[in-house]
Amino acid sequence: MTATAVASAALPLAGIRVLDFGHTVMGPSCGLVLADLGADVVRIEPPGGDRTRRLPGFAVGFFASFNRNKRSVCIDLKQPDGRDLVRRLMGEADVLIENFAPGVMERLGLGWEDARAINPRLVYCALKGYLPGPYEHLPALDEVVQMQAGLAYMTGPPGRPLRAGASVVDIVGGMFGVIAIQAALRDRDRTGQGQLVQSALFESTAFLVTQHMAASAMVGAPVPPMPGRRGAAWCIYDVFETADDPVFIGVTSQAHWERFCQAFPLDDLRDDPALATHDDRVRQKPRLIERLAGLFATIPVEEILQRCRAALIPCAPVARPDQLFDDPHLNAAGGLVDVDLSATVHARLPALPIAMDGVRPGLRRQPPAAGADTREILAAAGVAAAEIDRLAAVGTIDLGVAETSLRAAG
């Protein structure tokens, strides 16, 4: 066994074969979680590779972010021979993930009903914009459903809905897909049968705003956006400018308040009868914030953080994502893994945010080159070498840049 195979064998999903037809973020993030947990995840890409590999700007890191620990097969699903290859791979798979537009897999003859006829044990995960219902045939994007389900309303200031600054719904939808897949695999242990499982962007977003829906029902009125009421329930729950960089501080209990006043020190505020209780301090919040803003403006952020942390007061610097590369906590105990973003760019990216028996899932395979594993996987599925060469010659499959270059040189 290779070192990669040995490492995979020790992980909880070792032995589970996944066909990952995902693209962009939602599908690949679902496959990433399964891959990090030990599943053999095979990315099914078109010849030349998924377009996510070539996205510019904000999306330039999508592919490398969500496709480590996977293998890649390039197959043209538009060709009958390509679809036949996929059906052969379906017969040996445990899980299939797809997040194409509604109806695409069905039109290709690769939908759930087609798949279950080939492999009744297959768990087929369809990740869509909407679960079944009036909206199910509509196209959707992360930002679309953030607007539609109220998350953008809650994120932006009043009158200015704003999407979250990451693909949170795509990723959460992918995570719910993983939950459903694992539940279906457990059910398969009992019944011997696979099933169709579904996760969707809209319903995932609705789940994220559950607390706001509940609050509006309880108070009998719409809840205002978060920026318009930051810390409305707490006396100190704000971002403050310091002598250099901004800092967030949250004081949410009587114990917090007493330790906070001791840390800076603020004896006069601690002893002020008008600030004796939590509710008193919330009513006096404008006066408190004005006083603290003047104080913090004279102190460097690192000193404020040290004092708050020593007093166990919730606090944080206002960081940019690129600053996480040097975060001491993430750099300890496997919090970041070394990923090849391209042939020349390498970075340490966050590991799966879980620990199992004290161990963080790590990196076993770099994000694959497009088609790098096509020959290996098809050969293992019983496709003869001559047939693989023929399919490559007519463009049904892509054997990857390295093998193509080698063949050309030969």
C-alpha cells in the first residue's frame, strides 16, 4: 500500500467510493468533507477540466480550496461512450454527488432512477437551489437565496441588504448534503438499499435565519438587521478603534462586566449605581460606548487583547482572511494544511474544522490535475488499455496533461 492508501485506511470513511460531479462550491465542498474523512472521492470532469479551475478574480481559488484528497477523471458526458463509462463507475460506487441545474442528469440518462437501476445500493446526493416544491425548477445562486431567504437583509445595514462575505450558503448546503449522505449510508447498513438524498441552497439559508424567524414571531414584529442593532441586548458588544487597528469586545454578563472594569481599570464605572445591573448598563449604553471609545483610542490593539484575554473577556482583532496564514492557533496542531494552489503557488489552508479523537483530518492528496487519474480509475473498472486509448483519441476522455505530454513525446 502507498503512504496515501495507508493514511486513508485509518480514516472513518475509508472504503467508501464517491463519484463527485460537483462544480463551483456546493458540490465540491460536499465531496471535500467526505474526502477529508477518508472516502475515495473521484471528481468527474469534462475533458480539459472543470471550468472552476479557470475562474478569475474572487473565484480564482475555488478549485484548489475544495478538491484536495480527490482523484480526477475527465469524461465527456455529451458522448454516449462517455455516459456508458459513467454508468460503469456508478455500478461500483457507494455515493454520487451532483449539483447540476435541475433536470441535467436526467436528460443525460444519469439521474436517480437511472442510477438505482444500475446500483440499488447507491446513495445519490442531489444538491440544488431548492428542494421539491414550487421553486424547484428555478435557477439559484448563493447570493440569490441569501436575498430570498432574509440572510442578506439581516447582514446589511438597514435598507442595504448585503450578502455574506463568503460562499456560506454553498458550503452549508454541501455540509447538509454530507449529513444526509452519512445518514443514508447508515440506513443502508440496515436495509441494504441506497436512496436519493437532497440538500438545497434556499432551505439551507432558511435554516440559518431560524433564530430571526422565531424572534419575529415572539415579538410580533420583523426583527431589524444585525448592523442596525448590534449588541442591542448587551451593554458592550461593538467594534472599537484603537491606537492602531480595530478590535471587537463583547461584555455579556455580570462576571464579564466586573472583570472588564478591573482589567482597564474602570473603578468609577464599576461603582456607579446607575450601572449596577445588566439592564441599567444597556440603558446607559451610549454613555458607556462614548467613554470606552475615548479610552481604547489611546491603547494599541495588542494590549487591549492581552488585557481582555487575561480577564476572559470575549474579544477579537478585526482580521483579513490573508492574516489567517500567520494565525498562531491555526498553525498549531494541524489547523492548516499545505495545498498546491497551482504549479507555482502554495499556501496553508484551513483543515476540516473538526477533531476526532484529538486528530484533525489532514492532506493525503493535492488537488488533482484534470484527468490525472483517468487511466488508473478506468482500468480498475475493467476498461481495457486499448479501449482507453481509443476513447482518448476520439476525445471521449482526457488522460491529463502529464500523460498527454508523455504520449506526444513518445
